[in-house]
Amino acid sequence: MSGNIWNNLLWAALLSSSLLACKTRKATVVPPKSPVTELSSKVAENIQLLKSKDLVFSTLSVKAKAKLDLGGSKNNATMNIRMEKGRRIWVSVTALAGIEVARALITPDSLKVRNNFQGVYLKQPFSYIHKYTNKQVSFDWLESILLGNTIPYFLNDQAKIEKTDGQWILQGEKEALIYKVLFDGVMKVSESNVNDVAAGQALKILYNGVYQDLGGSLFPKGLTINSMTGNKIVNIELEYYNVERNVPLDFPFSVPGKYEVIN
């Protein structure tokens, strides 16, 4: 990897963990179906339908090949991600030859990133990621994005759900954010757009519309993330493979004494 390696690894740990996948065995490709014909007159019923398509899990382990364009610095990497619902997200970033260059541990309260390439260690509150994305992003919001689930923050009584050209659209405004979420033929999120015009922040997530079956739950084969905060621009393409759900997992994270602490 070249360029600003520290920023690259931090972005890789925070954003490239947005992974869903299929098992190594041959997966079932599921084509989109016609969406639900009519919206309910009750917003709560529409929200419940969308939430019913979310993945339910206790733990998740995934891998992905990633193409990273972080402020003009382009790199390829492999991501190993382990998640424990509501508690922690563990990310290991490897470069060529399978060498681990960074490791991160994200919890609802904290962010820890170990940069093996430079021998430095960062420990910050979770809010540190707001330097790179919208300030409203919380751990459960991040967790939902990583799984392709609906974001609870958007599912409120003020949200508007409508059907346009055969496609369900959820949109609204909350705490300076303008959001718009599109759902495909199987009622899974196909595109999410979040904008804070005043803060100059924008986040767009796209799924490729091809699904694979994992124990009755559907996952897209690919994902792209486009993020802009001021002059910080990030573009990430992901290709998913190897996912295991609800299996025992370890989340090892230690820091050698010789590492320099970055505050």
C-alpha cells in the first residue's frame, strides 16, 4: 500500500467492514420478484414488513475482496470481519501475501485500530468516526449497514413510504439529515442515500441486485459505498465470499508494548 497509509487503513477498518456474503459452497441465486402490490394504509404495518426482511443473527463471520479509492489513493485488500450483535465488530485487513496490516475493534462506545504497518495504535470514542461520516451514525446504524438491514433511525412515524414505478421508497428528514431508501423486488434495501447539506456530508450505498441464499435469508453478492465529508471522498467496491452465521467466534485484540499510541 502507498500514500497516506494510516488514513487508508482506518477507512478500511471503518467502512470496508460493510459486508454481506455467501458460503463457500455453491449458493442459490435468487432473482428479484414482483414487489408487494399495495402499501398498507398504516405506516406501522409497512415498517414491520420491511423489518421482517432483515437478517436476525447473534454472530457473523465474513470475508471480502475490496477495491478502495480513499481520497485518490487506490488499493486492494482482503477484509475479515467478525460481528457479535449489539456488542462488537472486529476487522482484520490483509494486503498482498496475506500479511495483516491493520486490525480494528468497534463497540457502541469505542474504536480501537492497530496499524501494524506503522506500529501505531489509535483508541478513541465511537464518535471519532463522525470525522468521516454523518454525526448521527451510531453503532446500531453501522451494524445495520454492514448487514444490509433497514436502519432503525429511519423507521419512524414521520417517515414517508410510497410506491413509485413499482418500487417502494422510504424517505424523510430527521436532525438535519435527508434520507431516501429504495427497496427492490424482494423488499430488500437496494440503495440508501443520506445527506446533510449544511455539514457537506453525503453517503450512498448501492447493492447489485443479485442475491444468494443463506439459511432462508437473502444477501447481495456485491456492494459499493460512496462517502463524502467535506474534502474527504471514499469509494469502495466489495466482492463477498465466506460467511458463517451464529457460530462461536473469538475477537482477539492486543497491542504490542512497542506500538506508539495515537490520540
